[in-house]
Amino acid sequence: MVPRLESPRFFDAFLARTLAQARRYGRRAALLLVVARPEGEDAKMAIRGAALHLLGLLRDADVATLQGEELRVLLPETDRLGAQLLRERILRHLPEAASLRIGAAAYLEDGVDAEELLDIARRRAAEDEGTGLAGKLRPLGFWECLRRLLADADLPRLPLSPAMVRTAAREAILELSRASTVRGIAVVCSGGADEGEILEALPVHRLSGRLFVAWPDGSGPPHPSVTYVPVEEERLSRFDFVFFLAGHSAYVVLRDAGENALGVHAADHDLACLLVSRFRDAYGLREKIG
């Protein structure tokens, strides 16, 4: 069932109850705030149009309301990472995306009460200019993003070896293994490296986040936290990449596996979020990580 727009009064009461349960039972919750770039009546019309499309991207448990020129969305059982991935889906799929500013805040990562979380989400929405690498890549699909990053003359591109990619992959796996409080997701593709060597770093127990591993036939050694993604052979032979994304940190390692073996790496949270979101969209990955 597609969620509907609730009244501000209902939303406020539901938000208070959700945060009380989060405090009592150690649950998670996140707020997403969407505002339009124009001002006045134009903003109200733009945000109402966006609200109708956005409802189709939400889960049954999510609650949304329009209050003035703000569209507020409560995401129960979702951390900041999950909220950021929803933000990327909105920017990807809404026709009005270019005119929107979106901010997110999560209980306990950003605050503990409703007003604090709303203030933080509002401030982040005000700062959301859609600039930087992620802004430049938003109109593109996943593989187009990789090609653009490797071809961008403004980016520092360094010689990267397959060993460096394997090291980044092992570090991502270790990060997801260290503590249950470190929730995250890593996407690993190693066209020029030995996937078996990377997977040797996997512990037998469940990780705190999800690991997607690109695999030629979509199958590999079973693990409770790993999803094997069938990626075309020509893609695997062209690129090596590791994307790590968690609520507290992020990084991107991308290497041209061809003749020049140049690559880029960045600790850019928005860029990592965008690339993970594009990868999930490209291969129909709908697993919830919030």
C-alpha cells in the first residue's frame, strides 16, 4: 500500500511516539525534509507536486506530511545511511528533483528529540546545493558515472594496482565486521583481482552491514551478509572498484583495469552514496539496509 500524506498533527504525534520507542527499545529512526528552491507560492506548488511523486518511493511504514513549504518524512527503523539512500532515489526518480533541496537527520546519530532532528535536517536541506562530484553525476547511470570519473581531467588520477583495490576491499569487510553498531554497505568489484582472495577476509558470522560482490555468474561462496550480483564479463574486465558507505564514514576506490591502470579515490560521502544507489538501481537490488 502506498503511504498517504497525513495531517501535521498526526505526523507530530507519530514522530513523538516513534522517538519514545527508539529511546526505550534502542531502535532507529530518521527524518527526511524536502523543500523547494523557489520561494513563496511557487515553492508550495512545487513541493505539493513533488509530494505526490515521492509517496510512491516510500515504504508502508513511512509517514509523510506537508507543513507550510516543507515535506516531512519519518522513516522508522532507518538510520542516516538509509535516509541518504532514499535521498538519492528521490533525486534519481522525481521529475522535480532539480528544484528540490533535501536534508536528513537520524536518531541517535544526529539528535534525540524531534525539534533537534528537524533543525538539523532543515539546516542540511538549506546547504544542499547539488554541487560537487555527486551533483555532476546525478543525471547519469552507474557505468556512465564510472567512465566520467575516470575521464574527468579535473580529478587527481593516480596509478592504482590490483593489490590496492584488494586492500580497500578487505578494509571495507573488516569495517563491517568490527561492531554491530557500525551499520553499512560495501560494493566490491575486482575485475583485475582475485575475488576469492578478497572473500577470504570474510568472517563466518553475519556482518553489521550488507556486502554486494560483483560476480560473473552471480554465485559464489554462501555467506549470510553477501549478495552476489551477476555483472557482465566485459564490465568486470574494464573496472575495479570498491565503494564503502556507512553512517559515519565513506570512501570510493575506482580503477581503470585497462592499459593505463589509473584510478581515483575519495572520502566523499555524497559520491559514495550516489554510486551505491546507482549500482543498486542498475541491478535491481532492493534489500533494505535501514
